[in-house]
Amino acid sequence: MSARKVARQFFDHMQAADVDEILCMVTPDAAVSLVPLQVHGSMVAEGAAYLYELARSFPDLVIRLRRLFVTTDSTAVAEITIEGTQADAFLGAANLEKHVDLDQAWMLEVTPDDRISAVTAYWDSNQLYRRLGVKRLDKITITAR
Amino acid sequence: MDTEALPAGSGTTSREATARATVIGFFDAYRARDVERMVELCGDNADFRYVPFEVWGRQRVLHGDGKVCTVGKPIWTALIDAFPDLTNTVTSVRADGEGNVAVQADISGTQTKDFGVIACAGGHYELPHLFLFHVTGHGLIDDVVSYWDNAQWKKQLGWFEVD
């Protein structure tokens, strides 16, 4: 396999809410940085928690891979768009059943034996909260229909 | 801090080295707040996309999406005008052999003027960014994309409206 294929598989599993499959793709000590959440930890703990919440909150999640390249250190760099309709609270925002589309960038560091050793993700939470109907960043749970 | 390009792997090709050098030069120019130099490092028709940049009006949404010369340059100029001590620290540079470069950089500055909806309260921010470039074989940037978290940016500057 290649880092490119690993990345495609990672996002296929994310779309299918197969968090356990994603965890099978990572090394035991794989790190995760969810930059906008200021979450830095392990894929098996913090990474999995985020992915489970994403899957629960957006059961119709669609992931569109817009750009993918692999750097010489075997890091897959991807631009994706996630789309879905909110079905549960997400990152503190109440469920208003809003449709969300959000551009994100992910970096997956891939080992020579095709395991993912580090995951870093970037997106704009302000865009996300705007789409979820949140009005204030210091009161995420206050929303407007 | 000066730019520290962290090497990514071995076997650097000349295309990769050229792309790295261009991008490092771009951040050097940005750190020097030399917008003309930043633009010089881009091709005449270079594409520009600052993903979080959205201005929601009553009738339409303006996106930070277009060309370096018509959208990028005014945004960089306005940022430096509002944050006159704007600087950056490059924390990683990763490139392939086809001109694609990913740069993680922390950008920081102190606000002295209103910027968009963010009224000036004299706040200081420091924010991680991811930049994705494409550099031609001639060493000119022909595509700039950037991601950051506007929510953190606004909160650090004391502005809490999602807008």
C-alpha cells in the first residue's frame, strides 16, 4: 500500500463511521492534534473520542477528498470537505438539525509499514459554529434557529 | 525566531529543494512585512484561498478566494496594517517532488486597528496555521491555501461574536 492509499482508506472509514477500523490503522502510540479544539493526545483516546462524536452527531456524513499529496517524509496531506446534517449535540453545540459543510486539512504521518503514527487536523471552528447556528464563542450552547 | 525549515526525509530532489526555498523565502518576506516581496515570489496569476476568511453580509458571503494579486495582496496588506508587529515562526516544512509544500507556522501579532468585524481592543494573538503551496518548476508560487481557527483568533483578541 502507499501513504496515498492509507489516507483514502482513513477518510473512507471516517465517512462510514468505522472508528474501530481507523484505530486498526494507527500505531499503538499514534499522536493526534486537533488544532482548533486545542486537543493534543493519542489517537486511541482523544482521537477516537472526536471521531465517535463526529459519527454520532452526523450519521449521514459525507467526506469529499479535494486534494491529496504525499511529502517525501511519507506524510499524506489532504484537503477534505465534510458534509452532514446534525443529529446530536456536537462540540458543545445543541442539535438544530442544521446541514453543515466544512473544509478541513489533515496531515497523516505514515510509517514504512503503512501504519499512521500521527494525525493533525485543521479547520475553522468559527465556520463550523456559524453553520450550527451558534451566536457567541463564549456561549457555544446558545444557538439561533 | 528565524525560519527553521525542518527537513522531511532524505533524497531531496531539485524540484523539492526549489519549492522549499521559495516557500521559506515567502515566510521570510512575511516576517519582514514585505508584501511586495511576498507577491514577487508568486506567479502573476497565482491562486489564493484563505479558507476561514468569510465575511457574511445580508445579501452575500465574501470569501478569501481568488488571486494573489487581487485578493491575497490586499488581505496581507490589511493584516499588517492592523497588526504592525505581525510575525511568524515556521515549525515544519514538508514537500513532495511535484511542487506541493505544506508548512505549519505560528503567526502572531498585536492589534492596533480594527480588522474586519474584530474591533481593536489592543489584544495580542498567536495562532497555529497550515499553509499549502504549489510551486512551479521555475520556483514561483502558483497556489496558496491556508487554514487556521478563526474562533481562537477572535477569542484571543477579545471578540466573541460568531458573526
